[in-house]
Amino acid sequence: MSNIFNSSSKFAGHGEYDIKRSGNVLYVNLRGGWNEEAAIAYAKDIEQSIKPLINRPWAIISNLSDWELFTPECFPIISQLVIQAIQSGLCKEAIVSQPNSVKLQPFKLPKDAFPTFQRRFFPGLLEAKSWLMEEGFEFEDSFI
């Protein structure tokens, strides 16, 4: 991935995340308010997590229920990460968050920006998991 994920910052990352994988589905749980250092660390960890999935269709469930937004410096890092993930085979993203939340704004994409990629928003994990299963993705029941 791009060198946008390299940083010589002296600051500690603020914000937390967990990343799990089952088959060709990633689950990420984001928490807290994020600064640039947290976004860079997250991007690097996602890069490592998707290596076994590159060039085949894969999906991600992004749980934003406990996420509190990020600083403006994070936006280009996360945007570049999304573009590179799509180029590496990401075809579906299920985002879990309260409907109409302001924190969903950074995740809005122009229609037809990426014809091979679909992102949908869900109020709960059950709905997100059901959608991905309907789309043909398989993962362990105990995955999340």
C-alpha cells in the first residue's frame, strides 16, 4: 500500500480498534475518537489483515457503534485505505451505526464511484451479517 501510511509523528495514537477475520470477511470494531496516528496504525493493520484476501472478493463489517469520529488529518489516510482495499478485492462493506448519524458522513461515496464495490449501513450487527450472507459470504457463527 501507499506510503501515506508512514508517519514520523511523536504523538501516540488515540482511538482503538479490533480486527478479526473469518474466511473472506473482516470484522472491525472502532472505538473512541481517532487522531492521525491511530488512523495510520489502523491502515497498517488492515493492510496486514487483507494480505491473504488480495485479488479475490472479500467483505468487511465495520462497527462504528462506539466510534467518536476522527480528526481532519485522518480523512486522506482512511480514504486512501478504502481505495486500495477496493483495488485489492473489497467488494462489500456493511457499516453498523445509528441511522442518520453525523459520523457516517466520511463514509458516503458518490454513486457509481466504484462499480465493483457496495457499501450499506445497518443499525445492528445481525442485519449486517445477514446482508453479507445473502450476498454469498460465509463466516463462522461465532465470528462476531
